Amino acid sequence: MKLKGQWVKHIRLMSFNEAQTEAIHHKEGPLLIIAGPGSGKTTVIVNRTKNLIEEHHIDPSKILVVTFTKSAAEEMGIRFQKLCLEEEDPDQYTGVHFGTIHSICFQILVSYFGYDYSQLIQENEKYRILYALAKQYDFASLDYNKFIADIAKAIGYIKNCDGKGINYSKFDVSEYQVKKMMKGYQEVLEKEHKIDFDDMLLCCRDNLKKHEDVLADVQETFHYIMIDEFQDTNNVQAEIFNMIAEKRKNICVVGDDDQSLYRFRGAKPEIMLDFEKTYPKTKKVVLNINYRSDRNIVAASKKFIEYNKTRFPKDIKSFHKRRYKIQLQQLPNDKEQNTWIIKKINELYKKGVPYSEMAVIYRTNRESKTVIDQLVKKDIPFQAKIEDVINIYNHFIFNDILNFMELAKGSKSMARWTRALKRPTAYIPNDAFKECKSLDDLKQWGFDHGKPYIKKNIEAVERKIRKLKVLDFKKQVGYIKRTLNYEEGLISYAEYKEEDETLLLEILNDLEEDSKECDSMKEWQQRAKEYTATIKRTVSIDEEKDAVNLTTMHGSKGLEYQVVFMIDVNEGITPYEKAETTPELEEERRMFYVGMTRAKERLFVITTSMFRGKDANPSDYYYELQNILEKKES
């Protein structure tokens, strides 16, 4: 059976289906390739590139292949190179341009407009500027790191949308803060003659519009353009592509509108959906055979995505036969869910499925927290992007709690007292903290400025903190949470930031329960240190490592696994509760669809009756899949 499987795979790689053949042999004019999951789009792109050179004698240097990421560009180039090495004269294929839209645009800026790499600002420098501005504008926050990350995300979105149609209410920071920070940030960049990652596109587009001679030269450089992942294109990118392709119209776009996930970056699937309007003579080819997934997975995911209305209709079929049924699982709570997943992972591993061929997929990073804890406890290797992992010991809440405990031990640090009096607030103006060097100064400042309540508030906090010292350690976090009103302070903070307080309160509750397993602050800190070291050691992305994969639905795009667990398929989680408009809700469905279609053989969809100690309901997606599967069986 193994030999047969290998033979089938070999035959498939050596031949093409009808749609693939049609796309590969298309020469001139606009071409739209709609590529469903696992349909071999990369194979089509590299083979069409080779065919243009081989059959139509196109100069390789006249061909531009654009990908969404740098790693995708490198992979595409390597695959093309390997394909051409099989030929008698591989050198004839040398010279094709593989790159991201950002790399292409920056090269244009360097070649024609005098830019150089020293002008390109690095991410750490960008965050340094934003941090300094936040301090300057006194945008005080419990978590500066999150504030800066939110601001950076907002600025990137605004630039990618070219400043048009911005709904500021969708940001985790206020409109005023975004506008002020962005204005200050751009002023710094202009003063230092710098541009950031997103400015590459805007500067390139604007310069090409202004300089017709340069545009004509670029058009002469690239006679053929192929664009991968076109469903994730934004307006600025589309403008640039259209300008370059305008003269010859030899533009080929490849993508799947059902896998468009980056609206938060300004991506608009409508650009792909309207491609035939932009280019009326477009040849459309649908790659509708899925070579990745079990027939049951393909059939169910096809029905599921059809609930979306804004999409190309497509009849996706599976190359494979039915081997495994999709399993829907409803469990009492998230703890039982994690226990069940761990048990199933161990069962599959014993049956010969490598850890690396299993993935746990979730909507947001908060769902990964308890899964990671269980994997660490059970000593099961796993991998994820370090930035996607929530470590409660790296959170500002943990540091706040330790700060209270240090004050209870007798610390006189004004920095510590400032932190304690702001969380929750003792209603002391920021100016007072700036002017005062000690607690006594702060009390006197209140009298000098007609605010005698400040002294009373400070003394009340002092009394409560002194009591903290005599408590058994296992009770201290609970005391900080309730008696010191820290929980109330977190809720107020979330309201001020217009954020959902749920995650903050979950972390606080987790820390309270966790602290009860220790006998002292020193032991708790050591526990945190060891756990953090384990996470840093364990959490990484290594293709050679045999480890269970943890990823968000976003992060799973472009990947595939034998086994996929989709967890916490609950109301309010997926679709995400903040998704309200039709475009937002359709993107949520596309995300879930992407998660489903990562599975090659087995797919487990899991919901719970309770989540983080609260009653929960299965998502509509769970019931829809239940319906789809029941109809299929009847």
C-alpha cells in the first residue's frame, strides 16, 4: 500500500490536471487563477514561469513573481530552481525576479529615486520612537508594550488603507491617541529622513505617478507579472500592480477569495472579486481539485464556506477517497477539553502519527494558554511563535502583584509606590507624581494644591499594604485582588482602554490559583522563572523538530498537518464577538475554513459547555457542521 501511495504521488507530480494545464500554458493577457486549498497553486506558478521561457522564449529577466512574504518568495525561487535543474540547459532560466511587493517597491526607490537602506527604519527603532512619544504625550498605560503594539498596528492599517475609510472604533486605542501618535511619528521620520515598511509602498506609488519616465522604464523591465495570494492585496498594492501591468496587461493573479484573512491589514478580497471588471479580457481558471485533504474534509468545508455570499462560486473536489470521519466533540469545560486533546495526541502518537503532524488551532492566542500549560505538565513537545504565547508570568499583572508584595516587605521606592497608587488609582494627578520624589512629598503636594484627600487615600493604601505582610502567602494574591481593589482597577482600566476585561481577569484569577501552590514569594518567583525558561526553550518554529504545532487560524494559513484539533468552538470566540458587520463576519468564516482545510486526514472540532469558569454555548459553526455531517450521512 505504501508503494502504491508513493506511485500515485509521483504520477501526480509529473502530470497536470486540465485546469492546471490551461493555466500553465496561458501566454498573453490577464489571467485569474482561483486556487482552492491544496490545489497546487505554487506548482502552477513555477511551471507557468518555466513554460513562458521554454515555449514562448520570454526573457527570464522580464518576468516578475510577487509573493506575500519573504519566506514564500525564497521558497518559490528554490522550487523554480529545482524544476529547471532537471533540464539540459538550466542557465537559460536564470534571471526571473522573485520577491515581495515591498522588496520590489524598495528596489525601485533605490534604483530611481536615490533612497538607500540606511533610510529604512527597523522595527526596534520604530518601537523606540513610539515609546518616547507615548511618554512625551503622557499616554500613561498599565501596559506600555501593549499600547505601543496597538498604536503600531493602527498606523500600519491606516497606511495600508491609504488613510481612507478608517473606522477608529475598531482599534484598541482611542482615535485621539492614534492621530496624535501617528502625527508625531511621521514628523520624527521626516526629520530623520526615514521611511518605514509601509511607507515603501506609498512612496513608490506616489513617485511612479509623478514620474512617467520611470514608470515607463519599470513597465519595460517587467513584461510579465505573476502575483501570489492576490486575495490579500490592498488598494495601494493593487494600484502599483496595475500601473506596472498597464502597458501589456500580462498580469496573472493567483489566490483564493475564500482564504482572504487580512482585512485588519487593509486587504480587500473585493479587489480579486472585481479583477475581471478591471481587466475585461481576463481568462479565468479555477483549480478545484484538492490534493491535500480527505474527501470528508473537502466536502464539509465546501458546504461550510458556501454560507458566505461575497465569493467566487467553486466546486472543490478531493483527489483522495474517504478514510476518516470528521469528529465533533462537546466537553463539559476547557479543562476537560485539554485533557481530552492530550489523551488523543498520545493515542495518535502511539499509532505512528508524529507530533509534528498534529496541530492545535484556535481563534486567538488567549485560547492557547491552558493548552500550553497542559503540554508542559505532560512533557509533550510543542512549538509556536513565541509572540503568540501568553505567559502569565510575563504580564504586567504579575509584576503589579509582585510590586505590592515588595512594598509590604518595606520598600520605599517611589517608582513602586507610584505603580501601586495608580493601580487601582488613588485619584492623584500625574503632575504630582512627576514633581514628587517621596511619599511624604506626595502627601504634602495634596495640601499645597487644595487636595487634602490625597493624604487620606495614600494612608489608606499604606495600611492595607502593611496587613498584606502578615498574611499567609497563599492568601496574599486574593487580598490584593479584593481588599486592595486591584480587580476593580483592572476593570476600570479595561473600560478606559475600551477593551474586553475578560482576558485580564482570567490572568488575575490564574495567578491567584497558581500562587496557592507556593509557600512564599521567593518560591513563586522561582516557579515563574522556571516556567518562562521552559517556554523560551520549548516554543520555537523548527521544521525538523518533532513537536505538536500550536497556532491561530491566521497563523495556520499555508500549512498542513495529518491531524488538526480546532478548539474552543464556542459562541463569542469563533466567530469573534467583536465581528459585527457582514465583511467582518464573512472573514471570520473564512478563518475557520482555513483552519479546517489544514487537515489532511483527521479533523476534530471541539466545543465546551463552560469556558474559564463561565457558562458557554457551542458556536453556530459547530451546529452548522453538525447539520452538514448529518445530511451527508442520511
